[in-house]
Amino acid sequence: MTAAPIGQASPDLAGLRAFVTGFGDLLASTDDEAAILATGSALLERLVARDDWLPDAYAVPDPARYQQYLLHCDSRARFSVVSFVWAPGQATPIHDHRVWGLVGVLRGAERVESFRRQDGALVDIGAPEILAAGRVDRVSPRIGDIHRVANAHDDRVSISIHVYGANIGAVERATFDAAGRPKPFVSGYANAALPNIWTESRAA
């Protein structure tokens, strides 16, 4: 698809606008986490079912590390929407989130290893899971919040769309070493320009 300049919307963003509006309506209707994760998963599944809307500027990998591009942050920071872009072989450290989150794979596939803390150490929760394009995963401190994510492919880029119950780039979280020792971090975002998904002036 033809790349749109950073900050400029394109007709392909109608699905993202509908997703953001729908998620805002969901959070206005309930604060029950289970309901948010269930209904939000369905909304995100609909968004990642099509891979024709993410602007090229928010799908650019970096050879040094995975990229985290802000697509939208709610005006009250109730939720944020982020594209994660993984070059071949890239992975996160083991980390937590401190808020609920949804991860929908848009392109490629991801390998997810889940953990829990027990007596100060990290314990694996089951076997690693491969999330193919179209799949949605859920995290929260209530249901399980610690994982490591990697590009499941060693020969292509993978991209996932994440939704979190906060402005995730400003949340203090933690990575964990092999012994389970936490190290605080704040992720920030890879993009400095503000994404604009709302203008429809070109269509007008």
C-alpha cells in the first residue's frame, strides 16, 4: 500500500477509527475487567482480521530492537493502541504490564512464553504458545501479567496491535532477570510525531 506521511490519515484508517470509537464506548459502559477483555478481544479480532490499514510509517522495523509505535491514546488515558514491529529474531525481555492488555497479531506470528512469580522466582506457565495472524491474547495482573514475546519467524517481520488499559508508554513496569529480580522501566514510544487518525478532509 502507498505510505501516508506521518500524522496524515488515509481512507484505510476507517477500521482503526471504528475500533477506537468502539473501545471508548465499551469503557464508558463498564469497568468490569472480564467484560472489557471479552468484548475488547472481539473488537480487536475484527481490526486485525484485515492487514490493509496500518500506515507504513508505523510498520517500520529497526535492526537494533523491536519498535513500539503509538497509534492512539484516549484523552483520559483509559486506553492506548500501539503497533509492535518485530524484525526477524527480535524478542522482549521477560516483563510485566501492571494493567490489562490485549495483543492481536496483524502480520506474521509471535511466540509467547508466560511466567508467574513464586517465592520471588519466575516459574514457567505451560509451554510457549505461537500466535498466528488474527489471534488475540489477553494479559492482566488478575489473569497473568508476566511474559516474554518474540517474533516467531526468523526470516520476516511480524507486527501486532496492542491495546492497554492506560497510556502504556508512561506506565512504570518491570523487566525480570533469570532469577526473577525486577528492574523498573518505562517504555515510551518509537514515534515522536503524533498520529492523526481523525481527519477526513481529503475525502471531503
